Amino acid sequence: MLWLFALIAGVLFGLYYGLAALGLNLIFGVMRMVNLAHGDVIMLGGFAAVLLFDHFGVNPLITVLLVIPPSLLVGYLTYYLLGRRVQRSRDPEMMSLVMFFGVSQVIEAVAVIAFGNNEASITSAVFGTRPFSIAGQGVPGAWLVSAGVGLVALVLLFLYLYRTSLGRATRAIMSSPDEARAVGVNPDRISALTFGIGVGLAAIAGILSLFMIGGTTPSEGVDLTVTAFAVIVLGGLGSPMGTFLGGIVFGLALMFTQTYAPVWSGFAPFAILLVIMLLRPTGLLGRTVRSV
Amino acid sequence: MPDQVDKCLEVRGLGAGYGSLQVLWDFDLEIGAEESVVVLGPNGAGKSTLLKALLGLLPARTGSISFFGRRIEGLRTSQRVRAGIAYMSEVGIFPELSVEENLLMGGYGLPRARLRRRIEELCQLFPEVARTRRGPAWKLSGGQRKMVGVAKALVADPRLLVLDEPSAGLSPVYVSNVVEALARTRREAGPALLVVEQNMKFLAVAQRVYVIEGGRLRFQGTVPELEADDSLRRAYFGLQGA
Amino acid sequence: MLIPRTRTVGLAALSALLTVGLAACGAASTTASSGAPKDIVIGTLYSGSGSFANSSLPEFQGLKFWISQENAGGGVYVKAFNKKIPIKLVALNDQSSTTTATTEYEQLVTQDNINIFVPDFGSVLTLPAVTIAQEHHMLLFDQTATGSPLFTPGNQYIVLCDLPLSAIWPDPLAHFILAQHISRVAILYGANDFDATQAATVKSVLAQGGVTPVYYQAVPTATTSYGTLLHDIAATNPQAVLELGYASNDIPFLQAVQQGGYHFGMVATAFPGQEFTLIENAVGKAGLSYTYTYGVPPYIKFNNVSEGLGTNAFIAKFGHGNIANVSFENVAGYNTGLIIQAALGHATKFTQLGMRAALFALSGHFTTLDGAFKLNSEGGQVGELLPLAQLFPTATGNEIKIVYPSASADHAPVYPAP
Ligand SMILES: Nc1ncnc2c1ncn2[C@@H]1O[C@H](COP(=O)(O)OP(=O)(O)O)[C@@H](O)[C@H]1O
Ligand SMILES: [Mg+2]
């Protein structure tokens, strides 16, 4: 039953990839900025978990909660210090690439100084070494924990976006920033909050990446940003639900190729991305192409 | 100064534009409390720009804007909205939100109970909106969109309702519907009304008319005065034969 | 040993452009009137940052240690002039970027008047130096780039100093499998020259013993999730599972073995021997216990040497007596110096091909703390073999012990793993 395991693994990894990409899409949707430092934030989340575990024995699941307040704060301040300036420039999309590329480089360089150039991780044993049985397949506990955290984050985000006034205002800005301002929404406040949430989601994904992709290292940020970007394009820019769908498609593509043609497994998810882009340029759940 | 307070809006010497392009020049406009005014002008005349400057979506480069005697040209959009100006843009709605959520956004920042009450009231006033209330806004027809847009703008119970080309993209039947709906709000002792338009139909709700051309004020007066002006009549009524 | 990771490609070049940092440690020297140069100029690159830094910097340290040792004694002995000449080092920082490295290699050979050309760590950063060395007729003292494609019959200007060609790395590993009568072998390897040549070697040695792998698959070098692959491997019911990758593959692989609760009689990965502390910190003690890896210096010891310090002396001097302070890369960098020293000390003519001839004459008769130095006709290293090591749990962590071949073993293998 190789296919059944690939299916289960694909969905579980998909939830992880969805979580890892969610913040990038949220920030893009609200601010039209591509946060090229997204992967570096994921990396920092991973190191936070490693350091807290190594020095204080903090369980990574506790770290998931611990990183939320500082992430919100850092994201909030980053928006007011950098993001707002970028948005007010002539060409915010391009400026955001340049600015956050720089931020990404700085984070990586500082991380090298702080943590060294090495791969770091937490032993998988913290989530047990006895796999759980799902549909007769032995699935590592760490995967279930990661996917579970991803699902909880997704549900909370959706409750926020669809059930609260701030969340509705966030979606209103994603729909049309001018229209949102015209009904009295303060876009700076919503943007700063969204930036904080995006940073927090990335940091949480970073903690889980220790168990899903084995570890973290200061130089991995760029690759993670690329993967996250592929996932959000796949699912549709500006569509949080699409991001999870994109993550699952990405995860399934990876796990099925690992099972049936391992040597192509690095390439297949991106091949699927290309095919979907050709068939449906807006991504799986993307709306009509915007002309902003 | 009762005279001042009677005036809903007083715009003096307003200028605005985009980057190095100035679009609106030295524009004057007055609206009395509960008065309704139409600004007519051809495509590209600067009508939308005028409204954006009024709302603060574009900064005013010159001039002043007074709203019930209070200078507002330095305020943020959200503050102007809270002061009582509601605006329907050319798009008018959030297509990605449901109709209900559009109405909720129209009253963004209002206390929850009051917001609910206002939405119920407006659904009474606009049965067409009530019918589509649960659905997504992107599914609405052009006419329904404008209705929802007007209703959304009215949720906050504004003192001035500003509409950007409510007739754009509508069939003549729908234009009449929108005009009728606007007339309905007028009967309820509604807000002062500022409509920018290319379409003569809206003169039906107008007490006074302004004409804007090339970003400058070309004419101001009553509808009969406009009809009496030969060149303007040819420009604005001549084409409207049918 | 070469690419620790090849994941970061696209932006690395741009990053290098944005922050080109040059660290020239001394200017070029000029030749003295007697014909003997005032000093011997060694030109090299190192990665001060980026994905190769964690291997490149310790290797660079080892080389600098050798230079300081020689200069403290008045310089390196140069036979062609029958005297000691001080060493000058020109070292540039390539920041792990091949683009930057290419430019800087050109600069070394065209502008810095170097006498000895030493590339940066690993295949990725060594590759651009190979053609440049050949074009400019400079002998390349290749430190740790071991992929067979680097060595071609037409090219006289390369010698591999510190590791055997990767094709022969797994020779003892494969023979161990046959010796244990293991018949069900799964091999998962990275789709790159370094790992593919190893996999091919294992496969062909096993074939000689009549064993065909039950699983034999390549995965992209960037692979970091191994759970599904392991599940599929386990489905083939193997006794031995070999994962041939880089350290950045070994860590997630060993994590996945633990996560999935898999228990195989034998698990072998390539890098725990070379990056022991790093990998043990990442995967935990239990994740490494009883696994196998390539044994490398300083865990294999050579105290009876014909040039330089022996293993124990090196640990004493460089590592202040503690083996934990000495990495394989430190040994490799120092050993590069010893090979240079041998070339200068035996060449009768102070020319690039003169040094090459001297090294070929020494080949097979020469031992350092890195093992027996032996070249094939293309300059590839075929001595310095890597025995098979196994990791045994102790109270504090794991210990690396050589278990095969028996002649050099300091511990009996434990198979199957408990
Ligand atoms: N965002 C913008 N950037 C630059 N120029 C604009 C922008 N919006 C409108 N304009 C220009 O300003 C002028 C007036 O536009 P607008 O106010 O939209 O006219 P109207 O609403 O009367 O059709 C036009 O020439 C138009 O090209
Ligand atoms: Mg307009």
C-alpha cells in the first residue's frame, strides 16, 4: 500500500507546507509586498525551538505558543519601520523585493554569527518514536503533531478573518485597499497586525520544520521562501484557503514522486506548479487577475 | 453663525492630482444641509479625482474643505468617514466579500447592535438588497451592485452621501431603479447628496448642478439655468436624444 | 567530501555581488635576484559565510596552522634552492559563491603572482579552479574535491591531497556487508556525482559478491524529508539501509528513522564521522547509536608518519590535547600543507610540473596523519582509504570506533544493531 502512505504523508506535509506559506500570502494579499525574508523567519523559529529545548528543555509545542507574542510585536514594528515606507514608494512591489531581500541577507548573516553555520535540530524522540496507525499505515507522531498545529492555526486564522471585525477589514483591504479606506478602515493598523500574524505563522512553521524537514540552518531561508512562494502561487495569490490547497497539492506531488520516481521528487512539485499556471493562471483558488 | 452650520460642504480652491500630473484645479463647490447636487462632466474631466480629494484618498494640493463648518482637508480618510461622509466609488463594493459583509463594512467601527439595526432598516428600504443578502457580492448584476453600494454607503447613517457615477455600466432600466432608490432615501429626510455623473438622468434628483471640464469648474446653477445655456445644452442634452 | 548542500543557488550569486568582501592577507612577493623567491606565495580561497563556511573555515584554519608551524621554523624547505623560504598567504573570501570564486581564482593566478594554488573546500567551489589551473599551467592542490569528473587524463595540473576519490570511499563499507552475509541491502543516494559514484561502487562490489540491492534509488540533493522514502524502503524488508548524501541529508534521514520507529540491522550514512558533534547534537544520542559511517581522521590515527605531525601530536598541538577540538577539516587543511611541503621539499626544479613529478615519485612511499598518500595517473587520490566506523553509545554520547577492515579495527562490529 505504498500509494496509501504517500497519500497520508502528502496531506500531512501539505498542511505543513500550507502553514509555512500562509503568512507570505497573507502579507502579500494585504500589502502587495513579497516578504523575501519569510523563509528566514521560518529559520529563526526553528532556532528558537532548538535553543529553548537545548538550554531549558522547553517542549517545542510550548515554543509554538511562546513565539507568538514576540512575532506579533516584531511584525508590527517591522511594518511601521519598513513596510509602510515601501508601500508609499512609487513601485511598492519592486521596492518590497529589494528591501526584504536586504532584510533576508541581514537575518542570515546575523544568524550565522549567532548560531554558527551548522544545521541544528531537536531529536525527533520528543514526539515519540512509536508511529501511530492511520488506515493501517504507521505514521510518525511528529507529522501528526505538525499537521495538527497547522490545522489549528488554519482554523484560528479563518475564525479571525471571517468572524471578527478586524478580520473582515483585513479581507476588505485584500479585496480593495481604496474601497476599504473609503469606509473608514485604517490600513496601517490592519497591515501592521497582518504583518505580525504573518511573521508568527512563519515562526511556528519553523518550529515544525525541525520535524518535517529534519532541521534548520541559517542559509535555508532562501529555499524556504522559494517553496512558500510556489505554494501560494499554486493555491492562488491572496487566497488563504488556496494556500492550504496549494500546500496539499505540493505535498502530494512530492510524496507520490518520492514513492514512484524518487529522482524526480525535487522537480515534480514545480512541474505541477507550471501546469496549473498554464491551465489556471490565477492558481487553484485565485480570483481574476488583478490590475492594481 | 447659523448660515455656516446650514452648509454641509464648502470646497474652496481645491487642487489635486497624481504625481507630476495635476488633474483638478481651483475647484469651488457648496452643498447645503439636505441639499442634493450633481456634478456633470465628460469622461476624464476629473470627477473621480474631485471625490477622492474630498474623501482624503488623494491629498488636497491646494484649497480648503469644510464639513458642517469644520475644516477637514487635513484629516485622514477614516476620520472624514467618522465625521459623516459616506462614499461609493466607481466599483462600489468589495466583490470578494458577501453582500452582508459589504453592509457590515459600510458601518465599520459602529457599535454592533446599532450596525445590525441599521442593516435591517436598509434591507426594508432596499428589498433588492435584502434578497441577495446572503450571497457573495461578485455574483451580483451591475444594477444590484449599485444598489448594494448605495445601501452600504448608507449603513453608517452619513450626513453626506457621495456617489461616483452610479449609472456607469447600467442599462437605462437600472439607471431608473437607482435614481428611484436615491429618491427614496431623499424622502426619508436622508443625507445631503453629491453625485458625479455623465448621465443626465440623475438631474432628476438634483437641486443644483455643477459642470466640470478639464479639471476646472465650468458652470454652476440650477437645472433650468443649465438648460438655458446653449453650448452646455448641446454638449449634455444634445446626445441624450433617446 | 564536497558539497554540504546545493540548495542555495539562485540568490547566492546576487548576494555575493552585493557584498564582495576581499580579505587579502598579504601582498604578492617578487622574485629575488639569486633566482630564489623572497617568499613562497600560497594563494587560496575560503568561505567566510554561506553554506560552505562550516566546512571551509576549519579547513582554512588547518592550512594556516601548517603555515605558522613552518614560518616559526624559518620557512618551508625548498629543495630547488636548498634553503628554507618563508611562506606568504594570499587568501580571498568567496562567501560560498561559485561566481565570486571564479573571479577570485582568476585574480590569484593572473595578478597575485602566487607559487602554490590551493582551491576552497569541496567540489562545487573547486570545480571553477580546475579549468583555470589548467589554462594557466598552475598545479592545483585540490584539498577535498573528490568527484571523479574533476580528474581527466589530459590534465596534468591537479593532485588530490586530503581524501580518496569518492568512488573508492565505500569500498570497505561494501566489503563489510558481504563479510556479514547481508543479502538485503537498500541504497538511497543523492543525485550528484559525489553520492552517485559511491552508490555505483557499492552496487558493483556487492554484485561481485552476488548481492543485488532490494532498493536502489537516487533522490535530489536538496531532499530533506525522508519519511515516505523510508516507508517505501522498509516495505522491501532490508537488513541494511545505506543513505549516501551530505550532512544536510544525513540529519533529516536519521531523524526520520527515529520518527518512524524503524529498526534495521544496519544503517549507514556518510557524514557522522566527519561532522560528528554537529550531527549528534541535531539527532540526539539515540539517533546515532549503532549506525555506521566512514571513519576519517582524527578518528583513524596515524602516528607513524613520514611528514609533519602524527595524529596524537596534532591533537596535542592543534587541539590542545582534546580530540573534540579537532575536526576532519582541520586535519585536511593541515594535510594540504604537508603535501605542499613534500612537493617543495622533493622537487629538484621549482616549477609546477617539477612539483607534480616530485609528488608522483613520493606516491605510495609517503604517510601523513591523513594516511598513505597514493595517486593514480590522473592525480586522483587512491590512498588515504576510509575504513568503516560504527557509533557506540557511552554514558555521555556516542563514540566512533573503526570496525572494518579487521586489520585497522579497534572495536568489533555489532550487527545486527540491538
Ligand atoms: N491613478 C491615476 N494616476 C494617474 N492619472 C490618473 C489616475 N486616475 C486618473 N488619472 C487621470 O486624471 C484625469 C481625470 O481622471 P478622473 O478623475 O478619473 O476622471 P473622470 O472620473 O471624470 O472620468 C484623467 O486624465 C486620468 O487619466
Ligand atoms: Mg471617474
